[in-house]
Amino acid sequence: EAGVTQFPSHSVIEKGQTVTLRCDPISGHDNLYWYRRVMGKEIKFLLHFVKESKQDESGMPNNRFLAERTGGTYSTLKVQPAELEDSGVYFCASSYGWVRAQYFGPGTRLLVL
Amino acid sequence: DQQVKQNSPSLSVQEGRISILNCDYTNSMFDYFLWYKKYPAEGPTFLISISSIKDKNEDGRFTVFLNKSAKHLSLHIVPSQPGDSAVYFCAASTMDTGRRALTFGSGTRLQVQP
């Protein structure tokens, strides 16, 4: 069974540009999560989808971040416009139903210059 | 305010010995706890979890202990192997309906010496 996949693995952009990250969850997983780790600090929650609906977006830092999950399958996280402090590793995770263990992807390393 | 704390940034043990990683939490609403292992340039890998209705859960070489009164949990790895060398994260989630967000500690780097 394929795990959570994320694309791209790395992205280097300039301040003010737009970047879109993609996450494909484990097949059949209805829950999808985005997390971020900035500057080697704690991994922090951004938001949670149940199928295509946003269940919890309490961790989204500001309105420059937009997450979507059309059709309840893959998800995208767009940062527009990117700022220097957005640099970090963005992880996606998924889980099925009421199972609470979340399975993480390899992450996208974003560097904003 | 850090709700999940891993106070030891690093730990070194000899191969074959026991590794004990510790985690403290402050939020009494946490009811589910997980341990993840992370290698460089990879995502966290789920290891083992425990619900607050239990005080111990075991899976092969990995055992997690939960002391609710002390708000403390620990991960025991016996016997430790060089391949266990990685950063270990403790995570917790609350019982709030619909909320599944994991709160992570800062991690402990485990080095198992051959």
C-alpha cells in the first residue's frame, strides 16, 4: 500500500511569489492534515480535512494560506504571497475514520528567499 | 506555551541496552498519545500509541507507559538497535469532538552506539 506522497519535495521561491504544495493521502483515508515545522522547532498543526470539508483550520497562520481538497482525495496548500517566515517543512498526514494514528508524508521543504 | 515537552534533546545508549525517552504534558484534556520516529529528510513514522484509559501499551520492542497523575509518558525500547538512531517525537491529542490536531514535543535525538 502506497504511503502519503507530497509534491514537490523541495521548493525555493522568492518573497512575494506563490507556491502550491500537493498531498496525496493513503488511498481510502478520509482524514487529511497539514502540519508545518519551522526552523527546527516543533511540528505544528495547520488544518484538518474530513473528506472535502475543513473540519479544523485553527492552526492556519493567516489568510495568505489557502488549503483545498476538492473531491475529497488529494489536497493542495497554496501560499500567496510567500513571506520569509513561511520557510520550513510542510508535512501532510492522513488517517481513516475514527483511527487516531496519523501517517505522515515525507514533507515539502520550502525556502523563501 | 508548550503543552507537550521533551526535556532531553538527546540520548545515547549502547546497543542491546534499554532506551527510555520521556515526555511531559500540561493539558489535562489530552486523551491520546503517540510516539513517532523521524529520520533526516523524511516524515515522522508512527511507532506506537496509548489511550488515556490505559497505562501501558506494548508492541514488540516498544512499550509506552502513561502516568496520568504525573502527566508523564515514556517510551521504552528494548533491546536498542543501531537502526533505532533517530529523532523521537511525542505527540498528543484531545478528546474534543472532531478535533484531531496533534500537539508535538520538540523531539529527542536517540543515538544507539554499536
